[in-house]
Amino acid sequence: MEAFGAAVNVLSVIDLSAKVGLLCLEYAKEVKNAQTEIARLHREAVDLERALSDMQPLLEGAHKEKLKSSQRLNGALKDSVIQLQMLEKRLHASTSRKAMSRIGLRALKWPFESKEVDLFIGNLRKNTEIIILSLQVDQTALLLEINSGLPSLDQKWVLSRLQIAAGASFDSQAEEHNPTCLPNTRVDLLNQISEWVRDPSSQKLFWLNGMAGTGKSTVARTLAHSFAQSGHLGASFFFKRGEFDRDGLSKFVSTICAQLVENRPALALHTKATIDSDPHIFDKTTREQFSKLIAQASSSTTEVPQNSNPIVIIIDAIDECVRQEDVELVIHLFSHLKTSRLKVLLTSRPELHIRTSFNLVQGTYDSFTLHEIPRLTIGHDISTFLSHELAKIRIDYNVGVSKDRQLPPGWPGELKVQTLTEMAVPLFIFAATVCRFLADRRLGSPNDELEEVLQYQAENWTSQLDATYLPILNKVLFGLGTKQKEKVITRFRETIGSIIILRSPLPRCALSRMLELSQDGLDGQLDMLHSVLDVPRDDSPVRIFHASFRDFLIDPEKRGSWFWIDTKQAHRYIALRCLDLMETNLRKDICNINRPGTSRFSIQQQVVDLEGSTNLAQLLQDAMRLILANLPIIDSHPLQLYSSVLAFAPKNSIIRQLFQHHMLQLFSLVPETQDDWDGCLQVLEGHDNWVTTVRLWLVDSGQCLWELRGHERPIVSVTFSQDSKLLASVSQDGDIHLWSVDSGECIKELNRHDDSVTSVAFSFDSNLIACTRQDQTVMLWETGDEGPSQVYQGHEGWVTNVILSPQSGLAASCSDNIVHIWQIANGQLLWDLREHTDVVTLISFSRDSTLLATSSYDKTVRVWRVDNGDCVQIFRHEATVKALTFFPSSKLLATAIYSEIQIWDIANGECIQELNGHLHWITHLTFSPDSKLMASASEDETVRLWQVYDGEEIRNSNSSDGLMLPWTVSSNRALMASVSNDAVQLWRTNDGECTQNLKGHNDSILSVAFSPDTRLIASSSYDGTVRLWNVNTGECTQTLEGHVRFATSMAFSTDSKRLATSSWEEFIRLWDIDNGIYLSGCGR
């Protein structure tokens, strides 16, 4: 009604303005003493008439509803009508008197004084300005509306920078032919999820789960289409195993971000600012990308009203993401979103690691399980789908055949549709696969194929996947003899096995070349499988329709059946085919660049899982060492592989020996390199200046997994919890952060101190964390609490160290020369140990928590009973002990001074063994989790492993110096040799199997050494002999005798033809390996 009133008043004002204008013109002709006022009033009336004449067609036109300001002008228009009516009345009255002058009355007179004219003009001008301003407001709004529908410069720039995972969005070409729900199916479920989106009080995350084939992706696709039409959809990401960018998180965040920016242009400004401030954001961790590009952007953008419709993100089939830790991360990130604008629908199978991840975020999500929908409801939906698809199959088939072959109207009948429905429930994939099978004209009449499918219902198969896929696969073997079947199955496993394990799917032309098949031969193998494989006629990749087909083929329970595929064999086959292709086609400088220093152009590296021979595994291991050691230079200048990378590889590197003829003659002097790879796997770089962040690295790849930010001052200490799930970091200002190793999230900031923290320790169950401070206190937290559960204040000086006992609920801490043992539960001091005469440096509990060992600058190690505080043993040393540890049995104690390890019997105080081998100060001692090995770390930059025996066994050893039982690894890393008294055991490193047990010495063995070519191993013994053994056969090939006492160390020549041995009498002998002849010697 408001719009109608405005239109009526406009017409009135236009009519009155015209009348007033005409009257003014009449007065201008007759009245000479008011020309200025008349002209002014006329101009104002004309301006008002013109303004409203322009507005009238707009107010009555097709876009009148968009002129919101102009539709609200009734006040100004009514006032204009009143003003114009008053003017028209006064002016008309005077013109009437002019007519009377013709009969002798007074002539025409201007009826207004100057002040009255000013008042009328002011009112009319005010109304005219209001009308014009309203039109300008509407014009601006329309322009903004138009511009909002066009990409801004910021939006275009952002979209050009974001990397997109091809095929991941619901409306991509890859998803084009995938189905959505038919009308009147999944009605309740779709309504429930739509209501979840609209409900502001619902959780931000919704987990739609169901077993394979229950229609999760179809529901997700349907919702994506629906939300896109209603304007709710922000982004979608459909994971798919085997699609290079869709089975991981490499482009996950950037793809989601790009769609959000495209659908919500207001987000572009924040996203552009993020990229400007951090140009390398796309190389950062998924967590950091998510935080800056999604979480912060969606919560900080003010251009989108806070009360606007929620933005929905749909993530489908996250179970097809390859890495489980990536799945856990996605669930964690979305469950912790703080913004009220985003809602996330996530679909997956209910696999264990996914259920576990959701259990960790209980209370942050809603969920629905598809296979728990009542069977009656699922049956209705599947029956609707089958009726629809079977009708299409009947029509399509009848079009192409003669009338006598056509299927009858109503085929296949309600009874058979009901039977198929019962076979399918609850698996929609069964119904979809059967319909594709029946529609495939290559397989014969739909009616014949349907009868074959129905036979599986009569046979009562226990697996629905059997009933889904066996009718199709059995066609491949139909009518063949046993030998022919074996031949066909071999080809099937090679071809289909390759398709289902490929990291990225390949088109038919590439598949035929890789599998060494003709195009026609490959097409012939795929012809019978179009019901389960998407086989395009163009260059698009061949894909499986549904992941359940892969599950069916590789199911371990089907091992031995015709169609079972062994994934290890499939990987091996495809790896060998790739190697054949590379051997045939690869050549040096394949792009003809001719310059080894050229920066990289575009290189994709794909990793193929390979279960191969030991030699090939050794080659790959050496290649991995080469890559890790030179990753930065290879990444930026890959052609350096042919020159400097090989030149700096160790001499015994398999890769160097194989390809050293490719090294370019660019150097006047080839660098001298070490013989073998050392213990440094990789140098991890990333920190600069003062370290205020913590970085977690993947050891095998050198990838920075997390960059943990939060500290303001340099970090002085980090420590892992015993279960490796938590990490504690301490900065100079005493700020302690507790981080989740799995997610990289700071889960607690335990305290902000005024004094520096000197040490941090976890309890063995990882539930407690303790820290020592310069203010003479020890603080103790439960990792789940906000504040400290205990503050221990019994020390008189700086507290330098604290440890928590494995058992008994005790803690020990030290300051100056004093050690305190106290109860964790109540902070009660049990024992004040003051027998050291200098500062205590180390403290250690025994594994059974009955003993405590302490070392001090007074050069003693003292062992205390925890139950009564008595010092039960004192071990005196020549210098301060830098490392100590109890043996697992708590009967022995290992201490380290200089480069020597001493083993002490706690009961009698005797030093029963001395272990030598390090060249510099030993700094750490620890036992392996299984207690079989002791590791020692030294300032000589080595870590040594010692095979140790506990308790009585070590004292009864025949070796007078023999706790350090030698071991060594072959140069190709394929074998490890260890010593047990007078025998040498050889172990395969890839599977840990003992391959040889070499016996022949008459006394304990001192040392062992592999020849560089790994054919032989030498062993020296207290029996005075050196023996050479054939690694493959275990045969002793030579026994070398000649040293006065015994050989203590040995070394092979690089060509493996000579052996040098040295003895305690400081004499070195050189031997010919082939015949065992002594060649020469030197020494005293």
C-alpha cells in the first residue's frame, strides 16, 4: 500500500506543478513589479515536475520493488501536494479577478509578498532535494548489488593464487554424472540435515556415517546442489582414493578457501591480506593454513552480517583420505571452529580411527548413521530408485531392438523389483551396480542378466558385496576351461590390480603402454567390466565407480578365490613395469637443457610402494639417504644430481657406484668424501635468530609437521612425555606450554612465571608434569588441569633438577648439594639427603622406584634407599659423572666419565665392567624400551648401542672386558652382525631374521668387521685368531694367526682384497684375504 500511495501522490504533484507553472507564466505576462518572485516560483515548480516525471516510470516499472528509498517518499510528496494546492488556489483567485477587470474592476495583481514566496520556494525545494536524494540512494544500492555479483579485483587476485584440487567440488566435471537422490527418497534425512543447518543452537559439525554402499556420497551431492541453490553452500570437497589431489590434504585448505571466496566475495579482502603478509602460507602446515585462511577469515569478516544465513561446507568420504593422521586433523580442526557462521557436514565410513577421532571431540558434533535407518524406509527409497532406473533400461533397450525382442510394459514386474530391493537393503550401491549391469548391452538381454542376478538371492550369499559384484565378474570366466580361466585371471589381476592401486588414475592410452598391452587388448579386458569401472572413450582416466569394489577385490578373507587381488603383488608388478619403462625411455638431461645448474621447471615425484628383493631394497635405501642429504639442492636444481650430488656422496654409496660415470668433468679436484653414510640422516633447517617456536619434524622425510607458536621469549628446553603424545616447552621468561603432538595445538599454558624455569619432567604415565624454578620451588601439574596441583617449597636455593618416580608417587629434586625426596600427593618431605659435599648434578630413580642415584661435583655417585633415606652405596670416580642410569633390574648401575662407561654392582660396590669405544665425553645413557640395548651418546658425535646382560649373567661372562659386545652393519645396510660370546650372528635388517650363526672361535669375540663388498665378515677373538667367514654360506674361509696375543681391531681395504689387524702389542699386520698369507707388518 505504501508503494501505491507514493505512485498516486507523484501524479498529483506532477499535475499541480504543471498548473502552478502555467499560472506563473500568465502572471509573468501581466505583472511587471514581481518578475523576480514569479520567475523563482516558476523554476521551482518546473524542477519539481521534472524530477517526479523522471521518477514516475521507475516507481511503476518492473524494478519498482528495488527502489526502497523512493517508495518511502509519501511525507515529502504529501507536503508538496499541500504546498502546490495552496499556491494554485491563491494564484487562481487572482486570475479570476483579472477577468472581472474587463467589466471595470481592478487588473491582475501578484498575490504574494516577497517573504511568502521565499517560504513556498523553501518548502518545495526541500521536498525536491529529498526526492532527488532518494533516487541517488536507490541508484547507489543498485550499483552495489550489481557489483557484488561481479568478481572484485581482490577476489580475482585471490582466486588466481589459490591452488585447486581438480574434481573436488560437487559441481566439477568429475562429479557431473554421479547421482543425486531421486524425488521422494531420503526425505526425512534431508529434512533433518536442512533443519540442522537452520538451527542456530545446533552443533557446528555434523557427521553422516554409514558402511560402504549406503549412499553417503549421493546424499552429500544432493545436499550440495540444494544448498547451492538456496545460497547456503560455501564449499565442498569430495575425497576420492586414487585421485592425486583428492586423497590427501595438499590442496584441501586452498580448495575450500577458493570456493568460500568465490561464494562469499567479502572474504576476499581478508584472504588477500593473509597472503600478502605470508606469501608462503601454502607451504605451511595444514593447521596453519586452516587457521589463517578459513577459521580467521570466516570469523573476522565484517562485511557479512553476523545474523546472515550460515555457510555450509560439505566434506564427503573423508575415509578415502590416505593418511589417518590427516583424517584426525580435519576432524580436530573443524570441531574446534569458533565462528557461528560455518557449519560443516562430514561423511565417512565408521572406521575405527575415525570413530576414535570423533570420540576425542565428544560434545562438538551431531551425527547420523545411515545403516541404522529403519529397513522399511531404506527399502522404500531403494525400491523407488530401482523402479525409476529399470523403466529407463526397458525404454532404452526397446528402442534398439525389433518388436519381437522388446521387453513387455511393466518389466520386470513388482515381484522382481521387491526381490531386488530385499537383496539390496541397506546398500544403495547394490542397486546402482545391478542397474549398470543390466543396462550394459555388451552383456546381453537385460532380462537374462536380471535372472542371473536373482540366482544369487536364491543361493543366500552371506556377503552383499558378493551378490553385488560376482554376477558381473563371473561373466569374465563364463564358458572357459581351467587353463583358459587361469590365463584370464592372470591378465585380470595385472590389469584391474593396477587400476585399483594406482596413486593417480590413468587414461586407457597410458594404461596400455604401462601394462604393455595393445589399446585393443586393454579395451577387450575392460569391455565386460563397465558396470564397475568408468571407462571413458576420451583421454579421461579409468576409475572405479565405488570404493566398495576395491574393498571386495582385496578382502583378505577372499584369499585364494578367483578374483582376489594381492596388493603387494600388484604393487610389485606395476613397479617392475615402471622400471622397464624408465629403463627404455629415460636418458640423461631428458629435456635437453644441457646445464646442470638450471633451476627446476616442473617436477612431479610419485612414490610406488614396492615389495622387492633385498638388493633392490638396499638400492632404494641408499637412494633415500642421498635424497635426504641433498634435498634442498635437488628441490631447487635437480640436474645437480648428475654432478655435485653424486660427487659428494660417500664412496661406498650404491647410487654413486652405479652412476658415477655420469658425473660431469666439471671439477679440477674431486672432493674427498667419507666411505659410508654417517649417522646424520638429515639436517633440519627452519629456525632463525632466537628460537621462539617449536618445530616437530617427521624423521623419515625431514618434513616439518608442526610449527608451534606461542612463546614470546627464546625457548630454553623441550621434553616429550613418556607416551610421546605431549610435548612441554619452556621459554626464558618461564612460560611453559603443553602441546598435543598429534594436532600441534597448545592445549595448556601452565603458568607465566616471574622467575626462570630450570628444568621440566613428565611422569611415566604422562599425566603429571613438574618444573623447577629459580625461586626455590617445584611446581607440579596434572596435564588436564589449569593450575598447579602442588607447589613444593622446601629448598633453600635454586632448584636445578626434578624427576618423578616410575612407581610409588614420589618426586626427587635437588638444589646445591641437597636432594629432597617428597610425596607427590601432598608435597610432604620424606627425606632430606645432605651427604654430598658439592653441587648435585644428576638424579635418577631405579625402575622399581626403590632406589635413587645422585651424582655430584664431588666426583661421587651415591645410591639411596627411598623407603628410609639411607645411603647404601658410594661409587667414587676420577671426575664428575656426566651420565648415569639404572639397569632395568635395579641391581646394576651404569655411570659415565670421560669416554668410559662403568658398570657397578650395587650390592657389593664393585665395578664389574668397563666399556670403551667413545672418543670424547659421554653425555647420556639410556636403555631401550625392551631393555635389551643400552645407548650411549657422546660429544664425539656418535651414539653407540651396547648389548647388555643384567644381574648374575654379566659377572659370569668369560670375557674380562666383554660387556661391550661388538656389533656392526654392512656398508649396504642389508646385514647386521652381533656377537654372543664366541659366536657371530648375522641378521637381515629389513625383516630382523637371523641368517647365519658363525661358530668356530674357542674364546670370546673382541670385534667384527664387514668387507666393503659385503661378501666376507672378519671376527677376532681372545683365542688369538682372526677368522674370515663367507656371508652367504656361513663357511669359515680363512683362519689368520700370528699376533702374540689377540687382534683388537680390524679394517678391510676398499677393494676388499686386504685385511689389516692390530693387537695389544701395538703391531699391525696386513693379510691377503684370498689365501690367508701374511704380507707385511709394522709396529714395535
